[in-house]
Amino acid sequence: MVFATRANGKAAKEEVKQDEEGGTDSCPVLGEDEMPISDVQSHRIRDVRRIDNGVLIPKRSLAQRIRSYKNRFVQRALVACHLADLSKDLMFKQEQTSNIVTIERLRTIRSSLVAHSQSIVRLSTAICCFTGNSARVHEDAHKAQVDVAKEGYRIHEYSLVFSDQVEETILTKIDNRLAELESIHFLIEERAKLVLDVEYAKRTLAVEQQKGNINSIADRKQAVRLDHDVMHFISSNSTLLQQLEHAQLECERATRSITEQLKSDRPNQDTDVSKLFQEYTRLVAEFFERGVDLLDGAK
């Protein structure tokens, strides 16, 4: 039982190999040696621009959200029709696959612990009922039977204490851990949308570049007189550059934010689950030891 997933399976590996053939990530994970810089110029377009940590998804107007939704829909449709390249996001695809597997395994661990602890409560309840019935049948025959019934009820009380301890010290920690993993999963999914924004902006800008529009902007700016059509032309193409820059900035904010969370999240994963398991076995041992001591004292 470990939080970390060292191997994501053959299916994940094959998917990664297929993606690797297509090139580098659209917005890759940032390494420790990649120091953030903030002096980004609007006219310089790069695949990855490193910036300071920021809010993952800042508030946007309704019009901006609608436009983003439309652009992402168009990009997905073009990819589905093989009219645009699939986003290359190898590192985060691996992280997402690993995260999903870890969440599923942790849920399995949780359900198993719940089932085991409930079985102990049911066992103690059965013992309590058995000893209680035995005492009622033989209460006139021997006082010891009444004592056995009392011990049975005490064992049942111990089991309820054990169940509460498991809930407070084990299951709560697992639930918190699941919430953290699900939060990371949500952030990765949101980041995937930002990658679509980058791909849409790149594709739109590339179309204009193929038409020769982008290259002629600088020359047109130098004209002595600019009529209305030319001004509109420059404005529209400058907007494309700004859209790409903005999409990259948002994607890179998300990349850095998630990367920092993963760095702080990974180191103690194995240790955490091992400690939880050790704590659970200690609670189980204490419960049975108390039961044994109780029965031995009744002899």
C-alpha cells in the first residue's frame, strides 16, 4: 500500500511513447533549475515562458469565459477531425494517470479498513449477544454466567471505542489525503483546458503567419498614413499575439502552481501510508489485548 505510483502500467507507457513521437510538451513541467523571470516582452513568443508563482485561474468576465469555451470546443473539434495536432502534454498526462491510480488505491485501502473495523464491531456484538443469552438461560444456575454477560458487554463497548479511534485517527487522515489528491486532479484538468487555449492561439497565429500577415505588421506600422482598414488589420493581428501570450502565461501559472504542489506532496507519501497502517494495527492489537485481559481477569 503506497500513495506513490512507481509504475503507471503498460497502457500509460504506450500512450506516452506515442505522444513522445510528436515532439515536446505544449506547456511542460518546470524544473528546479528553471528560475522564474518576470521581464516578459509582449512581442516575443516562446513555447515556454517562466513566470513568478501566481493564481491558477484568475477571475474572468462572462464574455471571456464564453470565448474560452468556444475556442476550446473548436480546438477539440479540429483535433477530433484530424485538422489540428493533439496537445502534447506528456509529463502531466503521466501525473494525471498516476494520480488517478493513487486515488483508486487509496479508496480501496479506506473501504478495506472500514470493512475490517466494522467486522470487529460485529464480532464483539455477536459475543455480547451470545453471552447475554447464555446468562439469561443459566442465571439461576450459576452467578458466573452473569459475569460472562457483563464481560461481553464490556467487550462490545471496547469495540465501539475502537471504531471511534479508527474514524478519528485513520479514516480522517485518509479522507484529507484523498481531498488533496482530488484537488490536484482538478487542477490538472483545469490546466489541460489552458493547454487547449495555448494550442488554439498558436494555431490561429500560425494561420495568419502562413498568409504573411504577421510578418507585414512591422512594415505597415512604419507607413506615414494608415487608413482605417490597415489600423484594423494591425489591431486584429496584435490581438492574436496578445491572446497567445496571455494563454501561455495562464498555462505557465498553472504549471508552476501544480509543480510546486507535487514537489511538496511526494516526499512523504510512502511514509504516510505506512504510518497509518502501523497505527491501525496498533489499535486492533490494543482492542484484542483488552479483550483478552478482560476475559483472563474473569477466570
